[in-house]
Amino acid sequence: MMRRFGLVSVLFFMVAVVPLSHGIVLEKDEVVDREHLEWHYYKIHQTCNDTEAFIKHQVDKFYEADKTIAPKLLRLLYSDCFVTGCDASILLDGADSEKMAPQNRGLGAFIIIDKIKEVLESYCPGVVSCADILNLATRDALHMAGAPSYPVFTGRRDGMSSSKASVDLPSPSISANEALAYFESKGLDADDMGTLLGAHTMGKTHCSYVVDRLYNFKNTGKPDPALNQTLLTKLRAECPPRTQKGQTDPLVFLNPDSGSNYKFTNSYYSRVLSHQAVLGVDQQLLYNSDALLISQEFAISFEDFRKSFAFSISRMGGIGVLTGKEGEIRKDCRRINS
């Protein structure tokens, strides 16, 4: 078991804890960085008691029609929290908004958030933030895909600006040390990095994020020597060299083992260990001692991965949140209140 779970056990009697399925507990003080986030915030304050039930009902309906919403919502949440914090700024429309940044090309699931907001506004107008909707909807979609149903602390408020210049999401070809430095800049650690990258167990990516590994790794004119030969041949068939302007940019599965099933599994880590990771940053987990240990553990224990994922995504959901009188509660997630 990883050291973070030992820490939870030692400190169990010292802090308020929230139980998870399968026995894991989350320490409130470690998970969020603002004291005003609460578990079941809207029920405790009796402002919109059925918030989470309304959201889950909508997510269940969308998931039944389209299982891709799980990785799409997760990417949307990551793109929000890792930039200016979990303030739903990624949802704002505008020619210069975050969603227009090159790193956010192909983001989806906006229509899901719009629908949920429409439903909540009809029952509890001006109460539930878009930031909380995004966090809760992501949790519910991931649970449908096989992830644990972790507690989401709520009470976030929505940001009032969004700029593509603020988007500093790194290239998927960075080294392990660069990736760790980026996670640490957001208040996360090596355990969180190794765990949250495991979200690449489902979903797709554009060939343009992979071709450097296939044809010209580090400007050598050769493929990445760490890439499994069978996977190299497969990916080259799907991702031809980019030699022409305006060339199409196909999508490939991040985890061919999961593929079109879009299931949350631990097979990602087995692929990392056998040099079959699609993205360069995923393969780099082999070259950080902590991340390597995490990969080895999670490859043999799906339950350890699920527990750690619940912990890390809850920590991610506490990055840079707005509470109290900060920000606003948007009436429409795509634009600030007039």
C-alpha cells in the first residue's frame, strides 16, 4: 500500500474524515485548499438539497447515450483546475477565452454542463456554481466508467474572466522531471502525478501529440527507442508523418486495451511498464523513482489505483477555488452575469 494511505490511518483520529467505498478515507484538510468547501454544501445550507441527485440523473442519461463523456469531462476538469484553479473559467465563451488556447483543442462535454445548469436553474436559480457542476458531473461520469464514487467537496464559486494567455498546460512530450515540477507548481506531488496520469487509461488523443515519438524523437530522425516495436508499427499506420500544411490530424486511443469501451481500468500501468504507453509523458513514468513504484503497484492492484485516484482527484478539485464572496454564481456557464 502506498505511503499516503498509511498517513490517512495514522491521522484518522486527528481530523474530520469522509468515508469512501471500499474503505478509503479522505482527510478534508489535505484534500482542499479552502476551508469553506464542504461535503454536501447545498444540502447542509438548504439552498438546493437535491443538487447532486439532479446532476447524477443527467449524467446517467448522457452516459447511456455516449460513454465518451467520462474522458471528455475529466479532460475538461483538468483543463479548468490546472490553469487558474477550479473556477469554471474553461467554460466561458469568447475569442480570447481559455477554450481557444491550442492546448485545449478538441475539448468537449460543454453541452452536458449546459444541460445540467439549465435543470438546476429551473429548480434552484442562482444557487449552484458551474465550477461545482463540473466537479460533480465528472465524478459521476467516471463512476459510471468504473472509477470510485469519491466525495466532492462543494461551495465553489465561478471565476469572472478567461484568457487563453493564461493557459500553461504542458506538452505531452515533457520529461518526468518537467511533469513533476508542473504538478508541484499546482500544489500536488509525485503520487498525484503518477495517479492522475492514469486517467489516460481511457480516451483519445490527436496524432500530432504522438508523431514526434514515431518519426523524429528529440530531433534524431528516429522513433523513440523506449516505444514497443509492435505499438510503433500500429501507431505509424494510424498516424502518418505530418508533411503537409492542413493535413488531417486523426485520433488514436490513449489506451488500446480499453479502446472504444471507455472503461476506467488499471491496464494503463501495465502498458507503461511494457513500453506501450502512447503519450511520451506517460512512458516517462518509468524514469521517476516514485512514479515507477506507483506504476508497478497499480499494475497489479486495481483497488489501490482506485483509492489513490479518489484521493488525488479530490486534491485536484481544491486547486485555486473561489469561495465566500469571491467570484459569482453564473446563471449561464458560458458567460458571466451582466
